[in-house]
Amino acid sequence: MQRITILGSTGSIGVSTLDVLARHPDRYRVHALTAHSRMEQLAEQCARFRPQVAVAGSAQAAQILSQLLRDKGLQTQVEFGEAALCAVASAPECDTVMAAIVGATGLAPAMAAARAGKKILLANKEALVMSGQLFMDAVAASGATLLPIDSEHNAVFQCLPSGYRRQSGDPGVARILLTASGGPFLARQVDTLDTVTPEEAVAHPNWVMGRKISIDSATMMNKGLEVIEAHWLFGAPASRIEVVIHPQSVIHSMVSYVDGSVLAQLGNPDMRTPIAHALAYPERIESGVKPLDLAAIGRLDFHAPDFKRFPCLKLAYDALDNGGTAPAIMNAANEIAVQAFLERRIGFRLIDQLIARVMDKLAHAPVTGIDGLLEQDRAARALAHSFINL
């Protein structure tokens, strides 16, 4: 019986995780659920899964949640804030942590789980984008198990040879190929992207995702973050991580070997597949995902990404090449830019311009610890805000 903490249980990954858990009540029990502000949804999840602890994003949200739980006659303990998130991620009553809080907010609790030696199902890209070496060092020092949940990285993990040790070219790995759908604007004229609305940008053709991640998919910053994440997860340099546009989103990623073989992981675009894989690893369990019908799909297309259409992807490669705090600066600027676009304060094509401006203006530094990293994060956010408010 695995005891699970879900960080971000009301988001799309959290909801999909609970769906898989509900299919296997004999294998899994929920220890803690957390959400920032969706307290009614969190209360309903608590009523169904009966966690010991529920964590809200603020004192006010915690008060609302406490009342909702009392009305339901539930005894779930209610906490709030970052310290509480770190506590449930590292609690001895918890075996496995689904790290699915979007953005830099998810870094501290994911790090707490790593330091506590948990089995970590990592859906939070920012933990590795911001603090890659620190995070991987914490995993190694504690003996934690790290399993990727992003469909692309989970696919790569499944295609790598048994015993792979995060060493480029060992054993026989030549390249990692990350597939990308291209998002909703793959075929749209580049000179018309200035008029894109938030509603158009979040309408992903294949995946059901949160608003922030959907915008990142439209700009392909999401894929850029995944390139950086793949570097840390699999020990591959940027020169051996390639992005391939694959509009059908059936092949989730591939691994190319020195003998000419290419192994691919295929499946319908549903996050319950990588979630079920990681939950049960090294076993396999039913996920609720419809079997793939290749005859119905009929064709699989591929082509190289265009950096003029997707400049955010180029910015991510640049950040990885620059190293140090450059990826954290890029990530912070992107979060501010995406939120400003969703609030209709800037246009779609200003997202990449704002990120580039912050990266150019704010000098990156070596990563020496979490405090310095978070200081760079705050500085990048403040600079991005100042550019927006000009």
C-alpha cells in the first residue's frame, strides 16, 4: 500500500492522478492533498479520498476549506503555506509524492521530498529548470527515486536501456528526441500572431492542460523547459537533445542509439498513462486510457521546429548553454509574461520579447544554493514587471 501526497491536486495532473488512484484502491492511499485556491474542489477530493492532511495556499483559503470540511463531517487536518507544503512532501507517513504544482512555487516542496528520500513523480518542470544540479544532488544524497511525469520525459525513460546512469552516450545512446505538437498556431501565419487572444492560445489541439502550460505550449516555451529538464534527468548535453514537431502527439518521444536504432513510446495523448507508469514502476497497471488505434490514426508526421515561429524554444537552448541561474531567470520572466498575456496586458508576441529583454538585462550567476537562486528569481520577476509597466 503506497501512501501518496499530491502537490497540486486540483490541477489537471492532480485530477488525473486521483483518477488512476481510484482505479486501484487496494494499492494506494492518499496521505495529503494540496491546492492553492480551489477550496470547493479540494473539499470534494477530501470527501472522496479522506487524506490525513489538506494544505491550502493562504490562511484565508484554509479558513474556507476548514468550514467546508466541517460541513461534510470530515476530520482532515488543514494547513496552509509553503512550510506546510514542505511538511506533507517530507512526512514519514508519505511514501510517494506527486509534484504537480505549476511554476516556481513547486520548487521548495519538491526539494523537501527529494531531501527526505521519497519516491518523487515529477510533473513540475521548474524544479529542474531552476535548480537542476541542486535537485539532482539532493536526490542522489538521500537515495530518493525520481520518475518523470511529463509525457515526453516519461517516454524517454521508457525507451532508455535498463541501468542507464545519466551519462551521455552510455550505453550506446546517441540522441534524445523530444516530440512537440506545435500547439494551436503551428499552421497560422507568423505575421498574424500579434492578434492572438488568450482563448485561442489555451485551445490546445491534443492535450487538456492548465492555462499557463497551454500558453507555454503555444509559444513552445514548454518544450524549451523540457529540453532543460531532459538535460538534468538524463545527463545529455544540449547538442544531443533535439525537438521534433509531431502534430498528432502519438509518439511522445524517442531515443536514438549509436547503432542506428530509434526507440519510440506511443500512446493516446492522456496524462494518465505516464502517471500510471510512474506510480506502479517497475510494474504496469491499468490507467483508464483508451488503447491506441494506429489504423485509425493513419499517418504520423514530423518536421523540424522554426525558431522564427517559436523564439521561446531558442531562448531555452540559450539559457541551458549559459548555465548557472540563466534558466531560472528565463523561467521567472516567462511566468510573469504569460500571466500578463492571460490578463490581456501584453500581446502574444511580446511574451518572447519580454523574456529576451530580461535575460539580456539581468546577469546570470553560478548556482550556489537555493537562497541565491530564489533571489535571482525575484529579481527577474521584478524586472519583468517593470518592463510591462513602462
